[in-house]
Amino acid sequence: MNYLRVLDDWLMHRMCRSCGSPLVLQPDHCGLICPECSPALEAQFLDSDVCLVCGAPRIGGYDVCRRCRESPPAFESHRSVFLYHSLPAALIVDFKGRGHRQLSDYFAAVLADSIPPCDLLVPVPFRPESIRRRPFDPVSVVVKQLSRRCGIPWVQAMYRKKGRSQKSLNQEDRARNMAGAVGVRNSMGERLSGKIVCLVDDVFTTGATVHACAGVLLASGTRTVHARTIAMD
Ligand SMILES: [Zn+2]
Ligand SMILES: [Zn+2]
């Protein structure tokens, strides 16, 4: 039992975000969700009926969606664990916006099952502006725990230049905004050369961010790039 966590849950009067039961009574909880509610949340997982490339819910009889057929992304595959709605969306806001770091346990646990065979985990780099607004980089925190769970090394291989947030942009502007906004750190070329990398991010919206990151990684000698995110918007 993690006594520090029990003490912390007790001091903070933490409740399960799904059913409201006190978490101090359920010390084996993962983040802000009690063990009883975890399976119900997992039932919201994106099922296997998705585009084989981008992981979007499948529409029509094609294995690969129209968007991926018309302009294939730089990544080999992408899958999200959840659709970005209801409780999963609220949890991501709790984690990123309200600083509930303990949720990283939960996100790492649910992501772990979706990680493909790979040599390295690489977090999608944060915007330098956003790290000033919150005391931690949420994606790196999850990747660190994911690495421990999966036994796959992780490396902060990429950086992001200052730029506009993707939030308010449409699909075309997002792609334009991302081009040139990410890069591979100077010392990382050798580490990435010939490797299979899995990029990890929190939310997949149009895919412009992971597409841009995958393109840069491939240009630096990475053999294959997969991507996994917590939720798809
Ligand atoms: Zn619960
Ligand atoms: Zn697709």
C-alpha cells in the first residue's frame, strides 16, 4: 500500500471522479478513479472498429479512412484510448488544467495496453508558453510512468518552438502552424537512427501535431513512427 498516497487522499478529501466515493477507502485506486469505476470507464475505450492508420472511428466499409487514403500521414499508426468526451475529457482537464498529477498513473495504465512493439517512447513536445502556465509538462509525466510500466526507454527527443496554440485553428491552419514548429534535439540523431519510435500525446484532434513530429523524426533517421494518445477529439 502506498501510505503517502493514502495520507494525501485523506488530507485532500479526494473523491472518485466517477462515483464520488472517498478514495482514501480504496487505496489501490489509480489516480482519481476508484477500482470499481475503472472498468466502466474502460468500456468507453475506442473499440477495434477504427481506421487502421489514424485510429478514427470507421465510417463505411473501408479499412483505411478517406483522409488517410488521400493524404497518408507520416506516422505508421495512431490509436487513442478514449474519445474526448464526458468523463475522459473531464479527467484530461483535471490533469492538464488543474494540476491533478496523480492522474498520470491512470493514463499510463490505460495507454500501456495500446503501445505497439517499439524501441523508444517519445513525448510530443510541449509549447514553451504552456509550461509557464502549469508547473509540469503533463505528457512527459505520463510517458515517464508509461516507460516504467512497459519497460521501454523514453527520451525527450523533440522540442517545440514558440508559436500559436493549435486550439483555435482549423485543419489546414493547424498543419501550416505545425510545419517548422517542431524539431529533433541536436544530440538525438544517433539515439533515433534506425529505431521504431512511439510518440505519445494527450489529445489527437486533426493529427497535425503527430504528423509533423513523425515527419521530423523520420527525416532524422527514425525507421518507423507510431503514435498513441489518451483521447481523440
Ligand atoms: Zn468510483
Ligand atoms: Zn484514417
